[in-house]
Amino acid sequence: MAAEDSVNYGFDRPEMFSLSIANTVDSYDRHVFLCYKNPESWPSSVENSDADPLPKLLASALKARKDDMLLKTRLTICGGCNGTECSDGDVYIFPEMAKYRGLKEADVDAFVDDVLVNGRTWASQVPETLVGAYVFVCAHANRDKRCGVCGPVLIEKFKDEIGSRGLNDQVFVSACSHVGGHKYAGNLIIFGTNAEGKVTGDWYGYVTPSDVQDLLDVHIGKGEIIEKLWRGQMGLKVEAPEKEVSKPLTENIEEKTLEKSEETGNEVKESTTGCCQGPNAVSCCRDETVANGEAEEVNLKKTTEGPCKKGMVCLPDWAGKWEQSDLLMAAAVVGSVATVAVAYSIFRRST
């Protein structure tokens, strides 16, 4: 690597480790990799290139059927195949750990419908089961020179370490296209089984050649995350900031009343009736007794809970046991008797 490239685009650039990288991966559930040519031939946006019909067709089909898929799916292009491990048109799917060979342009829609939408096998082809760990390193130079500089160096370092440890049949490394966050280069994703036996896809950033040994020993060997380099994980939901839980209307009213009383210095006694105060001081209390699935009609509320204050119309305790119609009839009778008495009094004085 030229000294100038190392300072401007490589592992010595000033922006390395200048930003926090934790949780810089958008939430998603499944990752599809399409093997197609090599990084040197990829345009800036290989999934939208008219010169590369297979990636474009697959990207378009995934976009068109995204609402039909149960899993939120990402597509990335991978390369570096030597003709034995993979070839153009091969498809890797994680976390299913499945590989299909030889996808053609004419088969894209059927493949997406069968495999990714409906979860069936495609064209009677039994997928190969992937075993081991798969490392995809962004080396998309035509998208961003930082990954174009850092990616190939990391791939070479991985291959050297894998070979020296005798892991050629257990750990596989390939270049891949843009995965987002080139400012965190070197960027890579490792798919494999963690310590709990779950298939994960862990994203790493700010990776340098000196980190490759730890990634092999700690992440792949032990299934443990290297936190200082970790960006996020496939299937892991990014936690949003906690929002204040909305409180019931009655609680909000009681809190506001309490706040007001604190301002004025008045004492507020806690209500034990569970009632709320409506507009214009109208109570919206309801009888809690339920019969046959419907609330019973509220009778006139007794006022024996406290002393009758001046200006209030109070009923005696026994009145609370009467129906409203009985009370009205009694009031009418009393009113009639009072009217007769007043008329008789006037008659006596006139005579």
C-alpha cells in the first residue's frame, strides 16, 4: 500500500476510531449474497447497472416483493470466486445457511417467489447447507476508495491466517460490494454460529490487519463479540430511545390537580372513588356494579359521606334507597300540599 493511500484512505487516516460505530446497522432479518464477477468490474451501484442485468433483476425483484416476505431482506454482491467455491449466479442465504447454484436472469422472479417469499425449494434444486464461518469484506473501490484500499489488504491477511491455521475448510472469505458506512472502513460481516448455537451475522468496522487474529480466535473460535469493532448484528433490533408511557386520563387529571394544589398551598385529599371530573364541574362517576354485561343505571348519589355544607342540596340517608321516580312523586305531593296551605292562609286573612 502506498504511503499516501494509507494516510488518506487506509488504516492510518485520521478519521479512524473518531466515531462511535455501535448500532450503526439498520435492522434486518435475512441477508442474500449474489456471486457476480469481481470488485474491479463492479460499477458504483452494481445493483442498478444496466451493464449487469443479473444483480439489477434480483434487486428489482426483491424490492417488488418486499411486502410479501416475512423477513426483511438485504442484498449484497460478492465476488472473488475461483470457479470451485462459487461461480457467477450462485446465491448464499443467511441465517438459513443455504446455497443455491447457477441463478440465471430468466429464473430470478421464480427464485424470489419460491425461496424468499414462500420458503420452498427452487426448481427442484436441493440447496447446499453451508458449514463453517463466512467472512465478507467490503472492497468496493468504485463506490468508495477507503474500502477499495482497506478491503483487499484485509482479505489477503485473512487468507494468510486461515491457511497458516489449517482452517481452509472451515472459514471462507470473499470480497463484497457496498454494505454502508464506508467511513468505518475496513468493513466486514461474519456469518456463523455463536456460542449458543445461533446463526448470526455480525458487522465490524475500523478493522485493521492487526485485528484479524482476534476475529479468528475470539469471534469465530469462541463465538464472542469484539465490542470495540462491533457495528451491529443481523436480526438484532436497534433500540429506540425510551418514550414516556401515556397515562390514563384520570391519572393525568389527578396529577394536574395535585400540581395546582401545590402552587396554591391547598391540601388535596386522595380520591377513593375512582371518579373523574368532567367539564363544567360535571362528574363522570359510574357505578362499578355490572349486571348481565351492562353497567347498572346510577342512582342518586348519597351525600352522607360528609357534612352537608351551606349552599348544597342534601338528601337524608333514607332517600338514597328510593328510586328517582318515587322521589319526584313525593316532591310533587309535598309541593301540592304546600300550595293548598298557602291558598287557605290567604283566604283566612281576606275574611
